[in-house]
Amino acid sequence: MPHPWRASFISAAAPSSEGDPAPYFRRDFEVTDGLRRAVLHITGLGIVEPYVNGVRVGDEVLAPGWTSYRHHLMVSAHDVTDLLTTGANALGAVVGEGWAVGPLTWENRRHNYSDRPALFAQLELYFDDDRVEIVGTDTSFRVGTGSVRANGIYAGETHDARLEPDGWSRPGFDDSGWDRAAPFEWSLDTLREPTAPPIRRIEELAPEAVLTSPSGRTIVDFGQNISGWVRLRVAGRAGDTVTLRHAEILTPEGELETETNRTAAATDRYTLSGEGEETWEPRFTFHGFRYAEIDGWPGDFDAEAVRAVVVHSDMTRTGWFETSHPLVNKLHENTVWSMRDNFVGVPTDCPQRDERLGWTGDLNAFAPTATYLYDVRGVLESWLRDLAAEQAETGNVPMVVPDVLRTGSTPTALWGDVAISLPWQLYQEYGDPAVLRASYASMTAFMRAVEPMLDEHGLWSSGFQYGDWLDPDAPSDNPAGGKTDAHLVASAYLCRTTRELARTAEILGETADAEHFTRLAERVRAAFRREYVSPAGRVVNESATAYALAVVFGVLDEDQLATAGDRLAALVRKADFTIATGFAGTPLITDALTVTGHLDEAYDLLLQEKAPSFLYPVTKGATTIWERWDSVLPDGTLNSTGMTSLNHYALGAVADWLHRVVGGLERVEPGWRRFRVAPRPGGGLTSARTAHDTVLGRAEVSWRFEGEDMLVDVTVPEGATASVELPLHPERSVEHVGAGEHSWRYRASGTSGRPRITMETPIRDIRRDADLWAAVLDVLQSYFPGVPIKAAGDHIDDMPLAAMAARVPDTAADLERDLRALFGESAAASGHGEGPRT
């Protein structure tokens, strides 16, 4: 804990304007004999880079990060004992504009928290005789400027090395030409010790290729879309300027495509001092990019002289997944990268454009995946504290946290109800009810704001809703205008969150609340069923999202699930296994298909490669998850809707299903005290492995075919037990095991979870194999030339192919013969096309 605060905030005298140089602060001080320990506590409004005696302090970057500064401003602590000497010393800092001062949102509005960069520093000197001396920021500090000429989160950084004051952060520097620092009003009550890990340089990437564009420009391809910046080593004349422009993609012609940046300039400029080889990287900005266009390089460009520096919150990786299918592996890898790139202090929507905001809906949809892949306790519990503070101030959960939007907010499903579902998810993952207690006031406040909005039946039928945001069929100028009624979506999510809140109240011993919210959960479920569900189990709207929500959120009775699942599967087949869901439905649709007995359709949906689909971006070279599945069109041009980020994690939420169903590792008790191992092979996959470092230790599942045998390996950590449902076991065996490593080998009852395809197979099952169905259509076309042959509709999907051929009396025998030629003895034994075909 710091000594009581004696420092104060300081700044330059005048407010800043866009393009102003960053302020440099400094002060000399004396240290007497007997120093035992020295701790520097430092923060600011802006991005702070501290120095002691000419040495950069610490390895964190972009500090203090972005929080709801009016409520919580993080103060970093650094042990600087080894940097100090007896006698003269110096403390200094450069403060960039950062999130506090510079432009934010697509409106590029400045001064969201402060009209100028400000610094707070308290250096505590502890001596052997128990003396404590404080060197704190006050008006004895001097303020000037240096080589950082301009900087902004969106704009980039301009640095002129010729203007760096030599020795400015070392003792004895002549700062008589600098101004006296001005006092800056800011409440010390906002100062907090960080609970989240700092933002750091995590990894460096060498160029994958150096390209020359048609216009003659040098473009470096780092092979991966990242958040961060480029570090360069360069030698040249004083005044030479190297300019770096960043983008996620190239145009089809090979030029830098900056459209996905929108108004963010994302441009860094470095002017050389001319003093030999110089190494430089920006410190007061970050970019989302794969490509960097480099202009003004002195002499011949050297690829070894540049590196992409990956920057994000220094979280611990906890989840891994791989299969025998390379495109599925790449989909998962892209999900991991998008999470990394968007956890730069705040869980954001994207790292590249004039936005980079903590959208509540994106995180809510992705939270189960996030908690599996990384230890997110620090980042997300800090974020939830900001959410609660902003909510308490305005009465509503903001659409973005920290909240810098002018529009205000009203209670919304999937977005606002993150106040309930995220604490619940964190409790489930880590098993600590303290997160529920810390968020309980926020959780109940959200629900008490929603409850008066319900109609007389208990339906959430009024007010703004995002609905199934970014449904692929929504108009490009109205992402909320998808197929599924927005209030159906809201009422379905309310069925989930009322149950989560009721259970939370039970766990915390809030008996009256538990009873109240349990009754509310029953009321809203009854209202949803009355309004939207037929007695047989059909759901109005007849959309994939409507069915997925009703199935996964437990709205339907057991005897209605079969009808709902059949209708959902029919809709998925009708869309030819392309994605027809947005933010609300996509994280749930594969689960809804799985639990209603349509695992094959879930795999077909996963493995479709036509746009829009999970794998289409992978086939187009994506290295992160896109905002829209068709953000890049088949011709390589952008889907120019103004919302075409190539680095959004939300739709990567399908990874949660990959972990639980394909990999087979599913938590069934908070904190992983009990979990279920139940892989569901399908889709022609021959192996899968998933591992997760739980709070108890490593849990791991791997399965693979070896010939006709199935091999399953399971690791259970100490303190946990697992029920193991062996996949494709002839006796449907279930084993209950404790800590340790366990293995099984047995003859599988099937080799892919799908029966052999023959002429007696229903047409719907043949259609799952795109190549085989195309061959069937070719045969039909040869018998009916000039007649358009379309995919089978629902009315004949249950018909065997042989029965369909028999419907054509004049040619039935010949047609059946040619069709049967497609199904040789060795053809499609796995249902996915292994073996010869005509």
C-alpha cells in the first residue's frame, strides 16, 4: 500500500489541441545515505512513460490503461531502489494524450475526461532509520516538450528525434527554459491499485513478405492481424522521415486498403536524428494491422530492420484446442488472436478503427469463450467495477464501458444484461462467489430497471433493442433489422438472466430476492411461451435465432424440443448450412442443434465454406474473426457498409461449442469441481484435443480414431471429478473418474458419427455432402437438360434417393443405375466422401 498521498496532479498551463507536442515533466532531488527501498507510484490522465535517472521505469506500456477515469484511475507501483544513487537524482515522465485527452468514437470527440495531459507521481524513499521521504508531483516540477510532436490513439505518433532534449530525465539538466508545472484539479479519491494485469509487449513478429505495390510503395506483410505497432532500426541523415501507414488488408490490386480504419489515420512518422543506427517504436498509440506501408526509408529497405510488436493485457493463456481439420483449427486460432488483439486494457470491439470501445454485447456473447482461453479475472472484474460505477451514476448499464457515448442508454438484452451474465459466467468458471457479491448491487439494479418495463403479461415488448445484431440478412444500413423480432430476442434473454439472478441471490443468501426473481423468471418464461411458442413447439418468426434462443435458454418443455429442433434443422438446411444468425443467435445455434439431436447439421454448419459461414473467412486468408462473415467479398473487395472490421471477437463465440462438444470438455460445477467429458465426433473429423488450465489445474481431453478403434485420453486435476461418456462406444459407456490420467481404447460403433450413404439414405443426409450432392444434381441434369435443377426442399428431404428416382417412370431404371454408380462399395463410408466416386 502507498504512503498517504502527498503528491498532486500537475499539467501544462494551457489546454491541449490536436497535434500538440506531448508534455515532458521533470524534477531533480537529493537522496541521502541509508536508502533501504524506493517505490514510485505513478499515473496520469493520458499515457504515462516514467523515467528515473534517464532509465525508463517498468515494462508496462499504454499505462495507466483505460478505465472509467472519473471513478477509477489506476496507479502503477514500481520498485526503483536500484535506479537511485546517493546524491543528485532526477524523476521525469512523458505524458501522451491517450484515451483521456485525445479523440474517441467515430465522432472523434476530444477531451472526454481531461482538456490536457496530466501527471501524478509519488516517489517514496524508505531509509534504514525508518525515515520516509516523499518526492511528489507539485508545482516544483518543470514542463517542456521534446521529440514526441503529436500523438493519438487513432491518429498515430509523430516523433522527431532531433528535438529530444539530451539528458532531460537525468540530474543536472538545464530546465531553466521550461515552464513551471501548473496544478491540475483531479480527485485523489479516484486513485486505485490495479487489479488487472498491465498492458505489455507480448510477442514480436518478423515480416512474412515484403511487397511492392503497383504504385511502387513498399508494404510489409507480417502475416497476422495484430494490435500493437512496428519497431524499426534505421540509419540515415538528420531530417530523413520514415512514415508507416497501417491496415488490415490490401486491395485486390495490392495497394494498402485503409477503409476498415474509417477515419483513424493509423500513421506513425519518425524523423531521424542522424546519429548512426537508431531504434524507435511508438509509445503513445497502438494500431490494428497486418500490413504496414513504409515510405521514406533511407537507402535500400531491409526486412530484418522491422518487427511487429504484439501488445495487449498480459493475461495467462488457459485454453487450447485442435482437430484433424486444418480449417477448423485456423478458425479457433483466429478466435484466440481476436481476443488477444481486443484485450488492450478494455475488452473492445476492434483495435483498428475510430472506435475500439468496450461494447457490452460483444463481451457478453463471447464471455464463455474468453474465460476458457485466458485467465480474465483481473481484466473483467476491473471492467465490471467500471460498469457498476457508470451504472450507478446514470441509472442504466452503458452500451460501452467506459462510457464515452453521448447517446445515453436504456436497458437492453445481451448488451445491458452483461451486468448479470458476466458475473455469473465468472463465478461458474472460477468458483468464487465474491464476484457475485461484488456485482450484486449492479445485477439487481439492472433487473429492477427492466421489470417495470414489462407488459401486463411479463413480456419485454417495448423500448429499443439491438435484436439479433448483424444478422447477415439485415439491411446494411440497419444492423439491428434482422429476421428475428428484437423483442422476442429481448424476452428470450430475459428468461436466462432472471434465472441467473435468482440463483445468484440463493448463493448469496439473499432469500427474499431469490424468491422474487424466481417468480419473475417463471412469469417471463410463461409470457414468452404465451406470445411466441405453439403447443407443439414451433416458434414464431421461424428464424434460426428464435429457435436457438428458445432451445438453449430452457424456454421449451421437453416434449416441444423435438419439433423445435426439427424446424431449426430444416431452416439450417434451407440456408444451405450458411449462417443466418447474428450476435444473439450465432453463439447458440450449434448448441441448439446438438441438444435436439441434430449433431450432423451442427457439423455441416461448422464446416460450410460458402459465405456467410464460419470457414469462409478462413478460406479468404483471415487471421482473425471478422465483424461480418462476408466482410471481404469473394472478389477480394470489402463489404463496404462502414462496419467491416476484420478483427472482432464476438462471432468467435462458436469456440465455446468447439471446446465442449467437439473437444468434449464441459464444466458442470462452479470452479470445475465436477466436469463432463463427452466428445461428439462428426463431420469427418478423425481427432480432437482440448485442454484447459482450471483453477484446480489442467483438465484435458483428446480423442482419435486409429483404424476402427477409438482412443480417448482424459486428464483430471486434483480436487476434481469427471464423468466420461465415451464417444461411439458400443455400450454407451459412462465412467466416473477422479484425479489423474485415464485412457480407453475400444472398437468404435461408427467411424464418424454418420451412417454410410447409399441410395436408401434420405435426401437431407446426402445433401450434407456438398460434393456428392453436386454429383447427384449433375446426373439429374443429364436426364432433364435445360430444366433448372434446384436443391431439394423440405417436402422431399425425408425421401430416400431411390424413391425419388422411382418417381420418373420412363427413365427410372436408367436414372437409378446412373445414380447408384455414385455409391460404390467403398464410397462415402464415413459420410464425407472417402473412396472413389464417378
